[in-house]
Amino acid sequence: MKLIVTGATGLVGSEVIRLALRNPAVTSVVAIARKPVLAPANVGSESQTSKLQSVVLEDWTSPYQESVIRHVQDADAALAVTPSQSKDMDFADVTAICYDYTMNGLTNMAAHVSKPFRFIYTSGVTVERDQEKTLPFLSEYRLMRGRVENAILDFAKQQDDPGVEVTVAKPGGIESPGRDAISAPFTTMLETFGHTPTVHLSELAAAMIDQCLHGITKDPLWGEDLVEIGQRALSPEDYLR
């Protein structure tokens, strides 16, 4: 499988790349970012770092240039990862990153990749697709992210068969070595959404790669889905430590 990863320099994107390089079923990893992407230092000796292709993209709202098309051509799947701190950014900027960049990337990819093409967007458990809902906190941000999810699903419905298969990963808190533990109050808040409140970073990344490899099983992928799929896909030595 040839896999595209956008947002490849962040926490989740870096772990996706690490696990994809370790996975023999992934033959090529195309990392699209604003700066060169290197193979993680903790990939492990089993990996094939030569599978990684780094693509620097400066304009995220225009048609892909030929140099980018050459890399994404004939890809089988893509994982789109948004900045983990995006809710703290200027709202106009975060809207452009989350909505414009994502939809422009999906549109460009769909024109040049293999079909069916699998596309997984990373979102969050608090994001709301129902635009009529009144939300008690971060309303503008959560609804905007919900519009992105809706737009991705609508895009897939408009494609001819075999077309584009999509799903949205919606974890709560993400646990990872080296990060502060998720606080009890925050965990309690996440539990109010009715899904597994936290997922290990490696399980999240592995679950998304697994869905790209073996087929998308449902939408959305909630925390409990990501934990179950990720634990099944990972060997003990694959976990980030």
C-alpha cells in the first residue's frame, strides 16, 4: 500500500509514519508538510526508512504542482492529521487549515490516486456534525470541525464507483510516553460524550493504518473502536515507549 500522510510533523502524524515504516504491508509513505519530514529516530531496526518520501508543500489551497502529483500518483490511501493545538490559533487561520487545506488536499488526491481510495481524517470526540446544536464550550471551533467532517463525507458520496472511501477518527484524549498524564477532570469531561475517553497514541495510529490497509469498517471511529483495532494490529514491540 502506498500511503499519504498530511500533517506529518505533529504528534499523531509522526507516529503514523513510524508505524507505517515498520509495517511490511506499507510499501511507500508520502509525507506532505511545510518542511522536510525525516524518519523518526525511534523507528526501530525492522523498518525500511527508504520507503519514506518527503514532499514540501508551500501552497495548501491551490492545485498540486506536477512535482507533488508525481509523489501522490497511484496512492492507495491517505491520513489527514490536523494540528493538535489548532483550537488555540486565530479562528480564520484554523478554519483555513482544518477546512480549506483538507478539502483542497482531498480534491487534489482524488484526481490522481488509485481507486478505490481510502481517506481518514483525524478529528475529536467533542466535534459536532449537527450544525443546529447549541454547544456549551468551544462552540464555534467544534461546529467548524464538524463542517469539515460533513464535507469529507459529502465529497465521498459524489464520487463514481470505485471512488473514495472515507471515515473520521474521533479519539478523546491521546496518551503518549513523554506527555503529561491526562488529568482526572479532563477524563471525566470526555466520558460525558459516551465513548472511551482516551487512546494510546500508537493504538490510534495503528488503527488508522489498519483501516487504510484492510478497508474502512465504520464511520466514525470512536475511541473504543480505535483502541480495539489498534490493539489487534499492534505487537508489543510496536508501541511507542
